[in-house]
Amino acid sequence: MLSALGDVVHVLPVVSALKRHDPAARITWVLQPGPATLARGHPAVDEIVLFHRARGWRGFWEARRTLRARRFDLVLALQPYFKAGILTWLTRAPVKLGFDVRRARDLNWLFTTHRIAPHPPQHIQDQFFEFLDHIGVPHGEPQWHLGPTDEERARSRAIVTGAEGPLVGLVVATSKPEKNWMPERYAQLATRLAGEIGARCVLLGDTSPIERAAADTILAQTPAAPIDALGCGLRVLLGLLEACDVVVSSDTGPFHICVAMNVPAVGLYGYTNPKRVGPYRRFADLVIDAYGDIGENYPVSMAYRPGRMGRISVEEVAAKVGLALERYGSGPPWRRATPA
């Protein structure tokens, strides 16, 4: 599993189950540098091999040299794309377990020696658990073991200490514009939450052009003075998410991190299917589902539905924030202390 941060979050219970089943097992994870930051230091991951996709064929050559120096008993090919297939092919292992032919995209099945059984579409977390079922490893309730260190918590506290009232995180954008809620509505939400419940919002994300533009629009269109925490780094972001009373986000990595850390998260879904990539076993009551039509019993599928994020109103999101605060309580008291 190389790249998508949300998918990396969903793979963490897989590696945790493997290590729990056999503590002596040595687990190596092939990852791109960005998401590797999330997995580094995880108690179930013994080694990370970095794959630098941005280096083109040089990146594959460097990965080949690293992987050829190791001998594995089993490779789990969890990402069914061509680039991942090449890396699977480069590993030395008698068993390379991947998806069945129908679900393996980009001819990925050509690079594996064994395949999990075909299965109807289901939540992505359960799909990854199919690999454990195939090799006889029990998974039980998912365990992510994901959280900030004390030092990362301290850095996040420095950003938000002194904020009064509930702290509401706003994940301002994703890399796919079709997934994103309008920044103008985030601004209206921040204004409404400040006026109605005295909440302070904190803007969360990286510094990509799309995220920076969304944050600038929000800051310009609300008098509520959200805290701009873009670009703080993935590890400090963990501490900020943990500090929030509730987080509002579309389907993206930080949303799934919230679910993993048991941070109440309002999920905004329109482009992607919440039955497949929604919150896993937590916070289903906080999902706003604009993916389906009223009364529609749509299937679990990977189909995208463009143009539906605009269906989500500020009123709906504000109501879900209120529900989260009512049902799941408030965050840690240190945030409301006045800094020395």
C-alpha cells in the first residue's frame, strides 16, 4: 500500500492483527514518503521501504535494489494498481497474495502468485481484512494504534491553546476537487458556530494550491477568525485532530484518522460512497449523505457521483456539529487554559 493516506489508515488494523497473531513476524511496508510519516514508529511495523514515485523509473530502480536484498515469505499486494504491481514483481517471495482478477486493476493480478477469493463489494476496511481471512489470521475489532507522541501533542497545543469554547476542525480540501465542500460554506459554518455556540474553528490541511486557496477564501469570508494551521505537518496534524471536540471533513485521510483515534468527525459525502469509504463502526450518525437520493437504497460500490457536494447545506453541517458535541462530549481541558 503505497500512497493514499486514507487507505494507509485502513491497512493499519491489518498490520496490527498480523503482529498480534505472531509477535515474531517481521513486517516491512513499502510506502511513498508522505504516508510513510504516518506509519513510521508504529508498533507493528518493523521496517519501511520508501518508494519515491516522483523520481520516475529511477524510483523503481532504487526500490528494486532495496527489495532484492531482502527475502520475504509473503507479500500482501494491497494496492491493485500497475505501479504497485511492479513493486510486487520486484520482491523475492514464494507467495505474493493479491486481489482476484475482477478487482485487480491495471492487470495487477499478473504480478501475484495467489489471489483472494472473489467477493461482492463491501467497506474498504472489510476488503483489506479479506487478506487476513485468506491466510488464517484473526482480526477481530480493528486496532489502529495511531496517535501523536507527547512531543507532537505539545506542538499542537502551542497552536490552539487559549482558544475558547468548542474547538471545531475544518479539513478544508482534498486533492480531488469533486470531493470538496465549498470554502464559502465552510466560512458560513465558522461564522454560524462562533455566533451560536461560541466555537473556534481551526483550518486543517497541507499547503497544496487547492488547500491554500480554500483556506484563504474561508479566512477572507468569515469574521470568526479561524486558526490557520495548514502546513503543520502530518504528525502535528494528529495532535490537532485529537485536540478537536469535533472535526468536519469530506472523504479524505484526516477524516479516517479521526475515526481511528475516536475523534468525533462529521463526514461530508457526495462524490464517494459512504457505504464503502465512510467511517468504520464509529460516527455513522455524523455522516451527511448526499451521495444517495432521498429514499434510495444504493449498493456498496466504487462508483463516483460528481456534482453532489453542493447538496450539503450549512444548516445540515451545523446540526451535525451540535449532535457530535451533545453525544460525544468535549475535548481535553488544557485547550481552554490561558497560556502562561
